[in-house]
Amino acid sequence: MTRVTVFNENYHEVIRPEVRKIYNKGIHGTIAEFLQCDDTEVKTVTLYDDNGKMHPDCGITNALLQDTDVIIWWGHCHHEKVSDEVVDMIHNNILCGMGAIFLHSAHHSKLFKKLMGTTCNLNWRDGEKERLWNINPSHPIMQGIGDYIDIPEEEMYGERFQIPKPDDILMLGTYSSHEVFRSACVWQRVYGKIFYFQPGHETYPIYHMEEIQRIIKNAVNWAKPLYRERELICPDFPKIEL
Ligand code: ZN
């Protein structure tokens, strides 16, 4: 059984009817729905509840994280409202082995920037056609994906993406405006596997696309821990005598 926790800011869904129309259960609800199956159990947590009330701890506890194999993060314009204590707690669980998937504008979340140690800035502009090229077909996350995926309308995220060099790049995004972007990248931090995946602006129905869902499902399988520590320590290690 793989245990997934999906975090969503849930802000646009509450204040913008056009977003609620595309994601009537919220982006977190849509992601949970396509991931949920016999061997995957999904929980969701949000920064805003459906009445627009903000919860800085997002309902995230250390007990929840200890029971989570992979956390998925979607946030956009209220990254700063997530409490530092929660960010530190998740960061620590990732270093211990919990997997993490960052979607679209989560590139600017406190958590992603803390893991990367850089600004994670990029160039952006709303409303472009995107073609995502599969440049790493042998990677586990790319299984079942063809040469490319066309997204009719997406927010343009372009280089230069101010991230540390990824351990691997899986997809390159190209746009009708000729910009390019490293749209699917992986890293490891101590024992935790991390995947950043660019598609998913809130005003386009991108998480309803089968191929995008397939990539996120594959990423959950890839990121779930094969090894996990309860805490990271720096022991005075006794000498082993022969
Ligand atoms: Zn966006």
C-alpha cells in the first residue's frame, strides 16, 4: 500500500468560480481521485478550507507525515502563509526518505526552495501552447509516455530556471513562443526522492489529461521510499572489532 498526502493551497478554487468549474473538488480532489486505487491510499490537506478560512499548519502533523510515503504539493500565491514549523517538519521527513512531488507553481513554495537552496525563479507568461518532449524514455516516471505531450493552453514557464543542476531531466517543455523549460526534473536529498513537474496552471484542465495523470502516478511509484530513517543523527560511532 502506498500512502499519498496531497497538499493544495485551495485559494483559487474558493475565490474564482472559473477555477472551481474546472476543478469542482479542488485541484487536490482531482489529484486524489485519479491516484486513489486498491494499492494507493490518498489523503488531502489544504491551506484554505472551502469557506475561505486559512490554516497556517494546513492540517499537517508529524504523525500524518510519518504515515505518508509521498507528499504532493500544489501552491501558487500564498506560499508565505504556510508556517515555517510545518515546512521544517516536512523537509525533515523528506531528508529521512519520504518522497515529494512539486507541481507547477510549487517551484516557489518555501519547501521546494529550502530543498533546492536557490531562488527557483523562472520566466513566466500566461497563455501559450506547450509541447512537452520526453527526453528520458527509460526513466521509471516516463513509462507509458510517448515522444511528446501537447497541452493546448498552459502558462509559459521558461528558462532560466534558477535551480541546482538536477540529478536527471525527463522532459523539455517548448512553447509556441519558442521558450524552453526543464519541465520534469528529479533530485535526491539524503534519502528522499524529489520530482518537479511544471504543467498545471489552475485555469486550464491539465490535471484531467490522462498522460499528465500517468506521469504523476509513475512519479508516486518512483518517489515512495525504499529506505526511511525516523530521524537523522550524527552518532559517535563505536569501532567495530574483528
Ligand atoms: Zn500558474
